[in-house]
Amino acid sequence: GAGVSQSPRYKVAKRGQDVALRCDPISGHVSLFWYQQALGQGPEFLTYFQNEAQLDKSGLPSDRFFAERPEGSVSTLKIQRTQQEDSAVYLCASSLVAGGGEQYFGPGTRLTVT
Amino acid sequence: QQPVQSPQAVILREGEDAVINCSSSKALYSVHWYRQKHGEAPVFLMILLKGGEQKGHEKISASFNEKKQQSSLYLTASQLSYSGTYFCGFGRSNTGKLIFGQGTTLQVKP
């Protein structure tokens, strides 16, 4: 288990439901990032953690999106009252250093809101 | 604000070379290059920090012109395994936040 893992890999939610997406970063990695990737587009930054501190959440599209990393390891991205426009692949990435280093991505969670 | 990549798509024969360009309208701290195959995670290729450096990784190399705020990825003697979508990601500080381009789809044919 050397890489970044994410669960679930696929999630179908009815509009209005809440979802929680999990990310297990590479052990010992200080930085953790969440990105949203729409079909045919590049990843879009959502939020950044350095250990347990959320240092940048400027990319979260609305207050329905919430992320946490309480013990500086596993992170959860929560989306409340899902909307159709939330349908996308949610990617998690981790980096060994605090900012600026190479980021290693997980396989992503494909969220479909119906 | 999003980096502009060119070309949008390219088709090569095995053994041919390709260049993918990426430019920004704002000052940059770093450039990251990733390759993503369909349905898979982006895979890290290389990172270049401001200073005009050039890096290489096997037959893939890249340059970063800080003054022009541009980066180029060079693929030489392409292999079938090079097929995928290439993304550049620009960092404007050392926080690690990356802004990605829209991607360049590369297809290598036998």
C-alpha cells in the first residue's frame, strides 16, 4: 500500500443527499490536496492541508463543501445537499513536503449525482 | 488564470518527437507536469522551479522560462506507452496549490 488510496471509487447520489469521500495519503506525507476534475478538463484545486491544518480552502465551490484532516493523515471531503453540477471525479493528492513538492495522486472517486 | 496548453491534441508515430507548450499570464513559482491515462490517476513526471532550469527523465525533458512564464515538455523517440493526456500545473507560491491547464491529448500509433 505505497500509494494514495481513495474510497469509494464510485458513488451515485440522489440530488440533495450528503456524501463523504475518503482519502488515505502516502504514510508520512505532510501535505494533502483535494482536486475536482470534470470530464475532459484538468484537475481544479479545492483545498490544501499541511498536517491537520487546512491552510487554503479557496477552491471550495460553496459552503456545501467541507474537508477535514483531524489527525494529519486520513482526510474526508464532505458534500452536503449534492447538486447535479457536483458530478465529477474527486482526486486526492499528497506530498512529502510542506508545499511545493511533487504531488502523488490517488485513483479518484467518481461522483454521479442523479 | 488557467494556463494555456498547446497543442490541444497530437498524433504521433512511434519514434517521433513532440513538444507540448504551457504558458501563464502571471508570475510563476513552479511548473509540474503530469500524464493521465483514461480512467486513471495523473502520474507525476517532473517539477521545475523558477530559475530557468531544464530537467530530463529518460526520453522526456522539460524547460521552464521564468521570464516568459512558459514551460515546454519534450518527448523524444515516443513510445506507445506515452499515449495519454498531459497536464501542466502552475504553482504561484510555495504552498503547493497548482492551477492546471486544460490538457494535451497525445496518441502514439505503431
